[in-house]
Amino acid sequence: MEFALSHEQTLLGESVRSFLRDHCPIEAVRAQAATGTGCEEGLWRGLLDLGVQGLLVPERHGGTGLGLLEAAVVAQALGGAAAPVPFLCSVAMAPLALLRSGSAAQQDRWLPRIAGGEARIAMGFVGYVGGRGGAALSLDRDRLSGAAEAVLDAGAPTHFLVYLPDGRAAILGAGDAGVSVALRRTLDGTRPLAEVAFDGVEAEVLEAAADPRAAALQVLDAGRVVLAADTLGAAQAMLDRAVAWAKQRVQFGRVIGSFQGVKHMCADMATMLEPCHAFVWHAAYAQDTRSAEARLMACHAKAHLDEVGREVARMATEVHGGMGFTDLSGLHYWLKRIGFNRQVLGGPERCREEAAALQGWTA
Amino acid sequence: MEFALSHEQTLLGESVRSFLRDHCPIEAVRAQAATGTGCEEGLWRGLLDLGVQGLLVPERHGGTGLGLLEAAVVAQALGGAAAPVPFLCSVAMAPLALLRSGSAAQQDRWLPRIAGGEARIAMGFVGYVGGRGGAALSLDRDRLSGAAEAVLDAGAPTHFLVYLPDGRAAILGAGDAGVSVALRRTLDGTRPLAEVAFDGVEAEVLEAAADPRAAALQVLDAGRVVLAADTLGAAQAMLDRAVAWAKQRVQFGRVIGSFQGVKHMCADMATMLEPCHAFVWHAAYAQDTRSAEARLMACHAKAHLDEVGREVARMATEVHGGMGFTDLSGLHYWLKRIGFNRQVLGGPERCREEAAALQGWTA
Amino acid sequence: MDLNFSEKHRAFQAEVREFIRRHGPASPKTGGGRKRPDRKTLDWQRLLIEHGYAGRTIPREYGGYGAAPDVLEAAIIAEEFGRANVHPGIMNQGISMLVPTLLEVGTREQCERWVRPTIRGEIIWCQGYSEPEAGSDLASVRTRAVVEDGHFVVNGHKIWTSSAHYADMMFLLCRTEPDKPKHEGLSYLLLSMRTPGIEVRPLRTMTGRAEFNEVFFTDVRVPLDQIVMGRGHGWHVANITLKHERMGIGDAGKLTHRLQRLVELLRATKVDGVPLIAAAEFRSRLLRLQGEVLAWRAHNLRLLTDQARGEDPGLRRLIVKYGGTVLGHRLSALAVDALGAEGLTALSQGEDAQDDDAANWNNDYLYDIGLLIGGGTSNIQRNIIGERGLGLPREPRVPGTGGRGA
Amino acid sequence: MDLNFSEKHRAFQAEVREFIRRHGPASPKTGGGRKRPDRKTLDWQRLLIEHGYAGRTIPREYGGYGAAPDVLEAAIIAEEFGRANVHPGIMNQGISMLVPTLLEVGTREQCERWVRPTIRGEIIWCQGYSEPEAGSDLASVRTRAVVEDGHFVVNGHKIWTSSAHYADMMFLLCRTEPDKPKHEGLSYLLLSMRTPGIEVRPLRTMTGRAEFNEVFFTDVRVPLDQIVMGRGHGWHVANITLKHERMGIGDAGKLTHRLQRLVELLRATKVDGVPLIAAAEFRSRLLRLQGEVLAWRAHNLRLLTDQARGEDPGLRRLIVKYGGTVLGHRLSALAVDALGAEGLTALSQGEDAQDDDAANWNNDYLYDIGLLIGGGTSNIQRNIIGERGLGLPREPRVPGTGGRGA
């Protein structure tokens, strides 16, 4: 009974970090940002070798049956390398969607394909994080019509899984007739977003949950925790780089880290960011244990990391001086990843409003 | 045509500052904070010699007929010395109340007494800045009943002037039968607040304004600008002291102002505070010219100075190290004055809400 | 990672709740800054120690409850007390700084003599560190002690000594080896404030209380065995003490508790009939603060685990004072804003009074400004975080001084 | 203090409004960071100068409109253009930095030759200041120029040269007197970017554009008369330039304009049917920002008056860049938040494209991070404010270096 990563969890993080150190240099990120789909195939296969795709898939379905805490540990490592892989949906949220909302038969069918890396499932939530007018879905029996916006991990998916406002989810092939995908590059070049339209497409409907909307929210919350972990990793990478730079860069005859201005900026970043490690673990753990606080923690972890991430990204860039603003340093890939994470699955303002509603803090 | 104080306005500020330098040392503030009424009689008389009380009273009524900009200049000087005098109500808001809401006869009767310093009018607004349940007033013809809370400048008044929610105001003698005053010391010891109850007291009613509520709001806005100016003066005094201390205090073998930590704190304070001078002038000027922006500027000037004042007060104290926390340095008299100004006539949150409503920024 | 409430912990939580249900009404009010504990608080403290909710992991032989460190138990106590707004036990410099220092590097005799009455709140300690010319720059203290017939004889002048006017004892940093380099010439003495030759002059603070003092020493005699570690080790001991202070001041339990009080305040305060917790700006600020408090709460659990494992958490520990103090101040600032103009009249009735909630918030707000300064300004804290936590280089020395820091 | 709209100014305001009514639809889009002005923008600029809405106070003989400085007129123009969200004219380093520098210390010939095409947007200047080892520490530039047969011959390497890849000219800080002390050995040259020996290598930035460059000089020949003031006065001239930059970057008109755009965005953006301007947190943030912008707007009027009077506003001027840049960034941050996930897909279509509003906000947000760094980091700005504005002492020199600052 203790509040710390277990030996296995630490090793998991190490192994992913070590793999990424070797296989996800900044050049790979840069290349993806220029032309990629958000899924660098070499990385995807390498992670498969590490068993990452099966993380949340039960052992009987070919996975390792671990929890969101482990997923958060991996997400942090991926954020730390700005790694372009569709982890959020395909590895973290999709298996949870099947476990929460799918029938036994559906789980039998889909989970092994997820664990095996064959199914890469892009996901969208319609009616969950504030509508801006463009999205609306309807299911006529098993025929899906309408459109979903800001669909995630949609660069190279095999399938789409979209949640309807009532908590049902529909899953269908990415190439099915009647599916049209408008893929948009984003500020974070490594991760596109898609608008996907469905024209009466036959879909498999996940509707086994006792409380479908609650089940959908659990999946959304899990996604938020994963995004928080990703931002944590990215922000920590930026802070680490800022500190290293501050120890090495000389101006006015002194290493700049010896100036209080720079030193205090680094101290401020560390003071903001360091508690976030425990916070993200705690939020993930609350998901895994279905604690009464689980929703509150997910909303707050996402919102808090969104804010801290933004601050750290700006300050770490500033510590680098002009170098931080260039593509050369590559710092901005993390900055933009943090900016992307902030906006998807509900920005911090939305997450906090949900936290307020959960606690009855309303008029 | 220019955006700067005129020679006369500059001289006015100088003369008040110079008077206060001689007659309002920190010891006078300390003594008032311990036992005073919020009106140091010597200062009151001295200001009378300078013509301060007649600042907003037209010349034909024995005043100098100047504007709120001049009042703001004086308020800034008073804030800079943390001077315990009932300037806000008796000098700034009361004459405006008479000019905006009083009949010609009422102006003839009251304004000369204000300019002469004989009338010291404490004021309250009921139904203007958010009710917390305790206050309610009613007028039955000229009989005033009910209670007003947070009545300002109520330590040693000759009269009370209270605004009713409908924009009428009632003025009556402080010692009249049926008036009961519960005077409360406040955090800012130099300025008490009163709860005043009226039991069918005969009052003079000011009801000559064409739009009574709008007239009342103009008086309230003027008060807010004066408070903003007072906070500006207090915050500037704190910053000046912090900078002086930073130039003199030696630690680690160096004057502390040479450390970036301290230097940047001072720079941050100056960057926040310096634009506030022009802002307060502008807000006061907008009142004087009845500009279309006048209300918006008053709300924002109050709210903005409340925020900047708080930040500067905290940082200036911090620059002083332990000395800043002691009564010895006296810094906290300014800090508490700023804290007092923040809360009265509507805190910054309230002022901003009004600014939003003025612009139609509502659902 | 395992925060599962085992059967044992579920039972423990029930036990804590039962304690609060039964005894909560006898709790002194919370908040309001430092004062000498009154009778009610002393009784409460003894009750807490008896039940293991204060002095929990301090050995029984020294007057504590003697429980094994258990991160979850500690968390349960903090959580439940905070949630119920019940007094979490006395927290003062003796308890948060001196006791852990003695347990770490004191002799058995020193522990036996001082730990018990200190954790009970019966002996109040003050900290004799800062001097007029050595505020942030602690290592340059000049108060000196020389050995004369079996005693240290102390002469000098301390300042910013909180609680000295009612303290029973002082832990004192003074110079005993004037010929050695700055940091190696110091010793850490324990002395009674009743010793002849001590004069305490109150320094009134902005809270209106005399929370600080100047202390003058004229030939003050301290028995030779009242030194912690040996001569010349004072800087080392003082840093151990400060390490524990940095743990203490930003304590996440306190933050959780304060947030809880703040939520209650915003629920209860209605303006034009609307509770402030539903008013746009207040709620937005509260939500931001709640997120931050949750982060520190989790961080604190992690630190407790580090502590239980005997690991030095390094950076994680170093950030606690700075981060926690700033956040604590922002919590009380929101409370002061919620209280509005009426709150301005909520004044402390004095050091020994049971103040109402509003007065306590005002005091917390002001006192927190002191905390931002006390124990080293925020700038010093950030130097420590940057240098010891992140390994950034110190300020270069300026010729002819020992200059660095600020 | 007199901001009364006299008859003359009321008429002027009407004139500006009429101009905007008539020509506004032809305005290029606003926002989005720096690019080379396109045809549409050049035409717009000429139109503005013709009517006195750009280059207003620049003498007619140098291609300006030749109006006497009038603070209210300037304010009216900024206000009306901002309110209408109409392009306020080209703002680049030539216009905001070089032109006022030439007008202040250039020769008549230099003014005649370069001011007109610069303010028209036809000559684009870049700034040759920073070097790889002299970023914040500008006075230590090493790029050198020696005089050989009637020319300065330049060799060296500059970096962070914004716009160099499309600039026509450069103002260059280089070392001409290597034997003099650091600050006295510099000169300020003007040279064509077409001169043989110049190689520009784009440095792509986080905006995806190559807003910065490295520039390499190999025996680049600059006519002797293309120096501003004399040899060894480069540090002085560069500081004049930077003074004007500090005025420019935090420009309150830009802030007012940006606030206006932000208000429109928050009015127009609806989430679940509610405009964000009515959503608690967005509105709270917007209101805070509005208050700050109003303060800077008033401050700017004051500075314009200082300027009209020929007074040096000292501290008031020194805070503009730092304060304005931070505030500008916070404005664009709120816009980015309002755009939400959909805003992530709003990308600039390239340096010469007319981007949509959302893309411009994204670019502003990123570009502003660059502004926080460019022209000296915020730390340098705060040093300047503290030292020159408040008279605080410099960092002590470290032995063996010229060390100070950062």
C-alpha cells in the first residue's frame, strides 16, 4: 500500500522511453509533422513488440490486462518524445469503450485485434464536450448517418468508433461505402483531426452498458487522463531541455542558469510541474479503481495539466531565447503537442465546468 | 489638447503631497489606526486651508468648481500618505450627489457647508453593489426607515446621505433621533464602516434628477474612480519604498536590488502600476466630460486598480523581507488601505460584472 | 501504486470518522494564524495524541503514539479532519521543525527531555536564526557563544523571532568558532527563554499581533549538553530544521482543509440571493484553485511514501514550501474577496481569542504574506529549488564578499 | 488634461470614419504575424499615407504626410481603425525602428534616400544585431568591418535576422574599432541585401515560416557614407533603434485592436448555443484583459503626449515592450482557447496568403512567444526597467568577464 509506481510500472515507462530514445529522434517527429498521418509505422510496430497495444486488453483477449495507470505511464513517455502514434484512441480509449459498452461477443471480436495492432480505431464523441454546430449523428437500427467533428487519431485508421449523445457507440470500417473523411492537418503537425460524415453506413453498435451515457463518460475521462499524462511528459521534456540549456549557454560571461531571472523561471516551472506527476497517477488510479472521485479527478487533471503545460511550454521556450523559437531546436513540437492536447476532448474551461456541475456548484 | 495633467493640476497634487509630508507622518496614521475615527481633525483643517473640501463645489457656492480629475489627483496624494480623512464621501461624492440629484434650493443650502468643511457627510448605497441581506431602506414621504450597511466615512460625520435602490437619496443629521449607528473598526484601522439604522427619521430627500437611478450611478462611479486613485497613490508609495529599500539593503555582500529576483519584482510592479496613472486620469476625465465610456471606465478603473494594488502591495512587502511584515515599517497601512478600497463600493468582481452588462456580454 | 483501502484502512477511516463524530464538537476553531494554544486546544491536542491523530509516528517513549509510518493512514487523517473542518492538531515550530530535527540528529537524552512536552503543546519553541544583518543570508549570523566554566555564554541579537514573547525554549543558531569559515563556525543550541540575560522586545506585525520579536542576549548561559550535534555543526543542523520547515509550511493537508473551508464559505455567502459558488468569477477562481490543491494533495501522498521508504525526495521536497505558501495565500485571497466589504470588519479579538471564521480568513490572508517572507523569501526558495533541486549554478561570487543568493 | 473633441477633431473623426466606410472593404486582413506586404497591402499603405493615416507625422519631403504631431488625431486613427478591424498600415522593423532612428540621428541625405520607400512598404529592412554568441548580450557582437578602398568590408555571421530572406536592406551593428572597449567599438551600417558576399540561410520557426534567418557576410562592401552617425557610435544608434522598438512592439493601438477582434470572436463563437462572451470563464478572462488594455490605451495617450512635447518619458517608455508583449500574448491565448479543437485545423496558408481569422490567431499566439524573446528576452527587458527605469544597481561584474545581465 503506497503512493508510487510499482517496479513493473517503472520498468514499463523505462522500456518505452528507451525504445523512443532510439527510434523517435526529433527528425522523425519533424518528418511526420511535414507529411505524416499521425502514425509512424515503425514506431507502431516497435510498440507492438513491447506489448503496448494490448495494455488495456484483458489477458484472455491477448493483452496484458493492465490499467489506465500503466497507460498513463506510457502516454507520459510518448509525450516526452512527441511520438506520432495513435495511442490515445487505438490503445487507450478503444479497448475501454469495448469493455464498458460492448457485449461479450463484441469484446471477443475486437479486443484481440486491438491487442494485435491490426485494428487502429479513430474515435469521436458527439454531444459530450460542447457542440459548435457541425456535428450530429443518428442511428437507424444499425445504420449510422450524420457527421462527427474533431475525430482523433484519424490519420491512418482501420475503423471509426463514434459515441452518440445517448451513450451508444457505433464502430465501422474506415473504408466502408458511405464514409467520407476530411482529414485536416493541425497546428500539431504530427496529429491530424478529421471531420467524418456517414451516409447510412452499416455499423456495429455498442450498447451493452447498463448506463450507456455513464459508460461513455468513463471512456472520455480515460482519454482525458491519457491526454494529461501526455502533456505531463511533453512539459517535463521541455523543462528538462530548458534546464540543460541554462546550464550550458553562456551570455554576459556567465552560464545563464546562474542568473536569478533564468533560475527562478526554471524553479517556477519545476514547482508547477513536479506535483503533476502524482496528480496524473492519482487521476489514473481513480479511474482504475472506479473511485467516487474518478470523474472529478479526470476533469481536473486534464484542466490542470492543460494550464501547467501551457505555462511550462512558454517559459521553457523563453529560457532558450531565440533558439527556442526556431524549428532547429524542435522545442515547438512539444509546445504544439501540449496545445493540441489542451483543446481536444474538452478544453480546460469545459473540464472545469463539468467539475463544477459534478459538485453542484451551480446556481 | 493633450493627455497630461495641467500645470494647475500638478500644483494641486504637489501642494497636497507637501502638506501631507509635513502633517501626516506614519505616526499619525498609526495613532488613527489604533483609536481614531477615520478623520484626523488637524488634517481635515489643513486640507480646508488648501481648499480641498470645496474642490467639486461650484464657485457660486463657495468652492473652486473643479472636476473629478482634480479630486483624483488629491485622492492619489491622500492614498500615498494613507491619510485618515473622510475625503471619499464628504469631499468627492456628497457634492456630486447634490449636483446630480438635489434641487437648486438643496444645492444652495448644502454645497457651501460642504465647501466650508462644516458638513461631513457619510454615505451609503443600498441596492447598488450586491445585497448580502442586511440592508433595506424605505421612504415614507420624508421619513426614512430601515438599515444601510458598509456606510463609508462614518467615524465622525455630521450627516448621513443614503441612496435608495430607486435612485432617490435621503440626507439627515447624524445625531437625529431615530438614527442608530453601529460603528465597526475595519482591517484598515484608519477607516471604520458603519451599520446605520433609521427608525422613521425625518430626512431631506434628493429627488430632482431626471433619471434618478442614473444620477445615483454617476455618484457611485465617481466614488469608484476616487477609490482607484487612492489605491494608485497607496500602491505607488509602496513601490517607491520597495525600490528605495532595494537600493539600500545589503545581503550576501550585495545591495539586494542588484539581484535579478528583487530587480525583476520591482520591474513587474512598475510595469503593472505605471499605466494606471494614465488610466485613472482617463477614467476621471471620462466622468467629468460625461463621456459615453464613463461608466465602463469607472468600473474597469476600480477593478483594475483593485487587482494591481493587491499585487503591488504583496510584492512590495515581499521585497522588504521580514521588515515589510512588521508594524515598524508601516508598509501594511498602505496594504490594508488597498485592501479596504478593494472591497467597498463593489469589489472588482462586481465592477467587472457591471462592465460586462454595460456591453451586453450576457447570455 | 496501491491506495486501495484494505479492510484495515477502511476500519481506520471509520474509526477516524467516529472520533470526529464524537469529539468534533469539542474541536477548537481552525485557521487564524499562530497563537499560544489555549486550554481547549491543549486538551484537544492530548486527545489527538491519545488516539494517534497527532504525534502519530513519534515513538511512545518520547510521548508520541508510536505508530509505524503509514502513508494512507496519514492521508486518511488529514482528509477526514479537513473535510469535517476539525482542528488537525497544533502545528508550531517546535513540532514541525525541532522535533523531527531531534529525532534525526539529537541525542536520546535530548529526545526524552523535549519531544513529549513539545508535541503536547506544553513547551513552545521559538527559532533563533535571523539577525538584522542576516535575514536571507543566514550563514552570516554574528550572535556568538563562548565556553566559560561549563556553559556556552551567548551574546548578540536576533530578530524575526516568532512566538518568542510566549515561547518557553529557543533553538539558536550562533557562532562558536569565529576563526573558521562562515558556514563551519556555527553551533545549534537549545536554551530556556527563562534564562537570565534574555530580553524580548515584541515586533508588532501587520496582523496587529506581536508574532515577531527581537531577542537580545547578554551573557546568557546555556549548559554545554544543550547543543545539537557538536560545535561547528550548526549550519548542518539548521539545514535539517529548515528542510522540515519546508515540508511543513506548504503542507497539503492544510491546503485541502483550507479549500474545504473556502468551498463552505462560497456556498454560504449569497449576493443578491445567488451563492458565490455559482457566481462566474468566484467559481472560476475556485475551480482553478481546486485543481491545484488536488495536485498538491497527490504530491503530498507521494512525499509521505518517500518518507515512509526513507528516501530523500530531493526536488519534490524542495518545492513544497514555495508552492504551498503561494497557493495558500491565493486561497485566502479568494476568501477575503468573498467576504466583501462586510468582511473588513471581521477582526481578530486578540492572540488568545477564538475568532470567527471571517476574522480567521483575514488573519490567514495577512499571515500568509508573512509566510511568503518568513523562512527565506520566495526568491531564496527559488534559488534553493534551482540550485539544489535542478542543479543550476550558484551566483558567481563577487570579489571581496561571500556574495550569492538574495 | 484636455481630450475634448474640438470641432476640428470631431471633423477629423468624421473624416476617418468616412474613409473607413468608403475604403474599409479594400483593407487587407489583419493579424497573423509578419510577412512581406502583398500588392493589396502596398496599395492600401499608399492610400493610408495619402490620407495621412500612415506616416502621418513624417515630413512631406521624405514621403510622409507631414502633419504636426497631434496626440488626439493619432488616438482617433488608432481607435477608429481598431474598432472597424481595418488594417492599420504596415508595421515592420524599417518603419518602427529604422525610420525614427534616421529622423533622429541620420543625415538629410539618408532620410531622403530611405524614408519614403520604407514607409511605403517598398523597401523592407532587416535588423543585423544578434549573433550566435551575442543574443541577449548584444554589445559583444563580433561581426567586423574594416575600411578598405572607400568601403567598409564586412565579415561575420548574424542570426535571428527576421525577414532577411525577403528584405531589401539591413541595418547592421558591427565592430569597427576592435581596440576600443566593448561598447565603444561598434558602428551602425546600412547596406543592401543584394550586395555580393551575403548569404541568407532561413531558420524555420515554430510558426512554420522562416521568419528568422542566419546571415553570413564574406567581404561584403558597404559604401562609407552608409554609416549612421560616426564610427564607434554604433551602440548609441542601436539603442535609439531599440528605444523605438520598445515603443512599437507593445503598441497600445495594436492591443486595442486585438481586444476588439477578440470580443468579436467571443461574440460569434457559440458552444451549445451560448456565445462564449457569456460563458463564465471566458467572460471573466476577457473582462480582466479589457481592463488591462484600457490601462495601456490610456498610457499610450500619455506617451504620445510626451512625444509631442519632446519629453523623454523614461520609465513609462521602458515598460511598454515588456508589458505590451505579455498582454498581447494573453489576448491571443484566450482567442486560441475560444477556437477550441476546431481552431487547431486553422493553419496559415503561407507567408503571402490572406489567412482566415482563426489561422491568424494561431499565428499571433505563436509569433507572440517569439516576441517575448525577440529584441531581448523578458528578463533583459526587466533588467532595463529595473536599472534604467528605477535606478536599481546592475549585477556586479564577475572577475575576468564583462559579465552582467541575462
